[in-house]
Amino acid sequence: MQVLVIGGSRFIGLAVVQRLLMDGHRITLVNRGRTADPFGTRVSRVIGDRSDPQTLQRALARKEFDAVIDVISFREEDTRAAIEKLAGRIGHFIHISTASVYLVRERLLAPFREEDFAGRLAPKTEATSSSWTYAYHKRRCEVALAHAWDGEQFPYTTLRLPMVVGPGDYTERARTYFERVLDGGPLILPDGGLNSWGFLWVGDVADTIAANLMNANAFGRTYNLAQREIVALKQFVESAAANLGLRPTLVSVPLEWLNRLNLGTAFSPYTHDHDIVLDTSAAQRDLLFEPTPFFTWCERLVADFRARRDPAPSRLYATRPLELRLVQELAQLRIPGIGPAQVTAAR
């Protein structure tokens, strides 16, 4: 097939393109060209900002496409522009969305199901402004696609993803935990690291897309993708440490304390105030979705980290001295009836 990928040069998009090339598809990338990709002459490229209508126009002037995969739509107007340019000219449009669309819903508890999208939104606050705005605009992208399906049968499929993990994650979220385990110092887990995730291995995104190009049964539908296991942050850290051959000292610190000390949770990017767990039964039924088990991908992720380890620390490691000083100070606390606070190794 001729496939147009909007994005395609980093992490999820990169994995998708690699998988499609393995299947023999002919790929054209549309992106700003700021990040080098490893594909050489195996792909065609259109360089430009996707928010510029002329960018898609130039891509469409070159050839006809069977399918389009949009990895980087974050605004309703970008999705609407894609619909306008592509309607009647493609066979399938796959939109990558996010589990964050559920987190701005009012009074919604996990596990989240696709139909939970509808309903009243929680108000935006100063504390949630950034994440709320991101989720809101991703919701508007989805609404635009749903309207296009209802009005003109625009053949879209939306995939809602939780925290995606795997090689090439430019956010360095997993790496920041591995670095702290390896330095041997205590590792702070906000609120004990008890918030839960249904992570998703990046290869599973690519495999699902490759297996469902032109799947007419998925047109006009939205699907959650996630691993089957529900994993707390603490479990993730312990499993990663075991694969590194270490037993870390984990220190539970109340989130409120971290915020008051202006440390926050940036150093622990898998900390979240919601349990992010998705019901994936629809994807298993309609897309034959089979996620990689947690212990399998965690071992692979650590192995990739070892193989590619950069001696320079990640940007999220910058607060490490503050974290270690906080742990030292906590160890000196004397709580009536208890004595000095205890910092104990994870069991």
C-alpha cells in the first residue's frame, strides 16, 4: 500500500514506519524535518509544518495514498484540515490519541472504556492547566473525526494510548528511573508509587496499526490499547531494578510535601494523581490486539537501556542532589512514639 505518515521521525511514529516498511508498504513522511530519521531512500519525504495547508497539498500532489496515519495531531484545526484535504481520496485514516481524554472527565473511575469519553468535563484549574488543555484539544480532534464519519463516512479509526514505553523514547521517562537505581542512592516514590498504569509497549502500537490497515470493521470507531496487567509505579521500579541486578532503597514521600518543597514530581514522570487503566476488550475483539506482557517488555526495555546507555545524565536527573538531600533530612526526623524515620530497602 501507499501510506502517508504525518510525523514518523520519533518514537511511536518511528516504530510505526519501521513496521510498515517490514511489510513492504511504500511510505511517505510528512514532518518538519527537524529530527533525522534512519530510513534513507526507503521512504519519500515532504518537509513542512502540518498546520500549513500547503504541506498536505504538496504530499497529495505526488501520489495517491491508500492510508494515512496521523501521529502528531494535537489541535482540532489540524485534524479538520486533514479531513478536508483527504476526504474521498484515501481508504483509511488512523488517528493516534491518548488516554488523557478520560482524565478531564468529571467523576470518572478506572478502568476507562471507550464510551466513557462522553460526559461533563471537570473544570480546568491552575494546577491542571497544562494537562487539561492537552487532553481537551485531543478530545476536539476526536470529535472532529466523529462528525466527519457521521456526515460523510470519512473512514477513520482512533487509537487511544496510555503511557507508551520502548526504545527511542525521547522523553527519557523510563531512563530517569534506571539512572537512579544504578547510582545506588535512595529513590523517592511520591505517595509510595502506588498509582497504577496500564502501560503499552511501542511495538504493540506499530503491530496493531500494521495489522489493521484498511480494516473496514474499524471505520468510525475508537479503541483503547494497553497492556493487560495493572502495574503500580513501585512495581515498575522494582521489576526494572531486578533486571538491572539491583535492589533499590525506595522512600515514600507524600506528594504534598514534594510540592511544598518545590521539588514536585518532574523527577518521577510516571507519577500521576489518577490510576490510568484502560479496558481493551474492544481492541482485542475487533483488532485482534495482543499486548506484550509487562515482564517481557520491562526486560527488553532495560536491555535496550544497557545497550545504548549514554554516559551523560538525562535532563530529568538534574534534581538528583535535591532528592538525596531530602531523604537525608527525612531520616533525621523524630516522630513522637516512633523515633527517627526509617528508610528501608524494597522487599
